[in-house]
Amino acid sequence: MTGERMTRTQFLRRAIAAFCGVVCVAGAAVALTSVESRSALLLGAAGMSALAGLALTGLAFARRTVWGRAATIARRVLARPDAEFESRRIGTALIALGLLAFVTQIVVLFPRNDRFAGEDEEAYLITAREIAESGGTVSFLRSLFSGEFAEANRHPLYLWLLSGTPEFGTGKFVSALLGLWTMGMVIGLCLQRQVGWLRTGLLCVMLGLNSAWGRFSVTVGCEVLLVGLVACVWFQFYGRPFRRPDAGAASDLGGRRRVDLSIVWVGVLLSLVWLTKGTGLLLTVGFVLWLALRMRLRDATSLALRAASPQGGEATGGRAKTLLAELLLFGAVWVTVASPLLVRNVVRYGSPFHNVNSWLLFVDEYSDPVDLSESSSTGEAARAYLAGHSVGDILKREVSGLFWETFILVRSLGPPPFDNARVLPGGVIALLAILGWIVSRDEAKWLLLIWLAICVPMFAWYVPVAAGERFVLPLLVPILCYTAEGAVHLAGKIAERRA
């Protein structure tokens, strides 16, 4: 029986390797055929993708001895060091360096952003000015609940914040303040969660040196606020390891698990994320899926506890009831806080989640989304798109989009002053994040994976219409958390080998 199970496991691993290899090769081929440029960076990125694909495909069909050697190396690399690598002195210095780097970016980039005509910044300022001239906060809320507020592209929270002083310079200053607040909040919550001084310092320095983060911190837009709110959600759960059967988790033995009251705060935060940008809906769906997955993972842990302890673990039925209570509590809070926009959408547009950008999912290039929304329904637009495109066209768009969205995501992790070449240091940061994710025992790792699994394919499909780092920026802090985890793990392995 054990041999049969191992055979199935080996087959699954080989299938995953083959699938990833085919995707990498196909992505490189689509990128080379869809882009006329033959820059060294494009050829390098496509070449690396193709080589990775060939290596993964070859691994899928390799002999068992190859897999055995690879497994031995992987176990050696992934095994936790005998001693935790930590240094409060180095961590404190890195925190100071990260803050200094971020402030330096703001000082350098603030005067460079001197034009906003024709940009999204102008649209934000125009709408914020209209809110201010219409009577301020009370009048704005009244217009939302009555359905009079017509803006169906940009969500209202940042617009309301900007309406206090709807000027270009003030808007940039507000973004810089939000960036500083986010940096301070991330440092404080890391230390509160006791993730370690070194991890905190590494996260701070990578965030402070991040080019996309610095650029959006002097831009009139909702992205910086979005990063801060998502980070607040993230740190409600980051740093909570799963209880293991050998950990003596007495609180999980017998009795009923209590509802996690942090769900209330998360419901507030995720509704604010959606009130800031439509991406919040994707993150909310991902969070609900993660709650269900967390219950299943804890059920597996509970079974192990019952097997290891005469007291037994919590019954599956108790966990299911707890999950239902958490979902109901979360949903009630989310709907209550998000009610201004939900009501506006239903009253004015007949759909609670109306957003004109939804129509852009069914075009091959950018068009005015307001005009599209007025010419047909989303269902009609979807049927027209499917009628005019073959399965091959759809697959080509998604595969090509995945290649470019992965490129954009990795590039967004890199530091200044490079442009597309940021993908090179970004690649190192991404590899460390993958290592950190693998070795982490934190339950929040699955939340990040679900968010990526939802957002990346969606943004990949959106690439022909609009592509940019602002779409993936909300996940910057969670990704860098695992980069810091991977760097500390690697440093610990190096120190262990030298000892």
C-alpha cells in the first residue's frame, strides 16, 4: 500500500513538472512571436523561460535515480537549521537603512512627477474636486446611497480621502504620508508578531528599496493606500504557525474551537480594500476560500492529534460549525462596511459589483469602458467575444498574458534605478520568496498562494488591454515577507555549514 501511494506521489510530481515545463516553453514561444522587439532583455527573459521549461520537462521524464538525488539535495536545503539565525543589531541597522532608502526615493521622485494631464492622476483629481464642490463627506455618502454618484471606474474611498484638498501637490504628499505610515505599520506589526529582528529588517530594506513602491508613493492614486490595507489584513494571520501533533497543543484537544474574532477586523479591512479598488473583490473571494482551506488543514492536524493523544482532537463537525460562524460574521461585517458602494451599484446599475472595467475583459485592446458598458451588457459582451475567437485564440491570449504578467510581477520586486532590468534582481528576490514559502510553517502562506492563483491569471488575461505593476502591487508586502524568510533560512544554512 505504501509503495502504491509513493508511485502516485511520484506520478503527480512528474505531471506537475511536465505541466510547468510546457507552460514555460509555450510562454517563451508566444512572447517571441507576439513582440517585434528583439532587445537583449526580452531575448534573455524568453531564453531563461525556455531553458527552465526544457529542464522541467526533462525532469518529468528523468530516471528515478535523478529524482532520488534531487530529493536528497532538496531535503538538505529545506531542512531547518539547527539554530535560528538572528541578529537584533543587524536587523535594527537594516530597518534604519530601509527607512532611509524609502525617504530618499520620495525626495528624489517627488519633484520628478510634475505632470498629470492625460493620466489617471488627472481623473482622480477631477472626481475628487467634484466631491469637494458638491458638499463634502455627508453629501458624498448621500449621493452613494441614493445612486446619484455616477463614477463606475474608480472606487470611492481614495476619492473621498483626496477630496479634502484635491490638488496635485497635496495628493502626492498624501501618498507619501500613506507610504510612510505603511512602512511604520509593517515594522511595528512584524515586531509585534515576533517574526524576528532580522526578518523585519530584511523586509523593511527590500520594501524601502523597491522601485515600484517608491514610484507610487509620489503618485496621485489609490495604490499606496491599497498596499497598506492589504498589509493590515495580512498581518492579522502572518506569524501564526500551525500546531503540530508533537507541540502539545492542549487548547485544541477536546472542546470546541472558538470563533476567531479577528475575522471582524478583517471584514472591515477587506471591505475598505474593495471600496478602494475593484481588486478588493478578488482578494475577498480568495480570503473566503482560504478560510475553508484552513479548516481542512486544521482537520488534518486534529486527526493527527486524536491519534497521538488519548484526549483526542476537536471534532470535524465542530470545526465546520466554527467555519460557518466565521463566514457569516465576516460576510455581515463586509456587507455593512461596503454598503455605500453596494447600494449605489444596485440602485444605479442593477448589480452590486458593477464596474465598467469588467467590459474590458472582452475586448482585444483598450476602448473607453464607459462607452462599452452603455452599448451592451457584460453577458452580451462575453458572448460576442467567444463567438469571434477560437479556443486557440483564447489560450494564446492567456498563455502570453501569463508570461508577461509573471515578468511584470518579478520586475516589480526589483530596486531602482533600472527599468526592465529590474527583473534580474527581482528574479533573485522571487526565488528567495519561493524558498521562504516552502520552508515556512505559517498558515498565511496558503492565503498568499490563493491570492496569486486568482489574481495572476486574471491580470494575465487583462494584459492586452492594460498592464502594469499597479495591479500586482497590493501583494508586495506578503511576497517580501517570504523573501525575508527565505533569506534568513539560507543564511542559517550557510552559517551551519561553516560551523
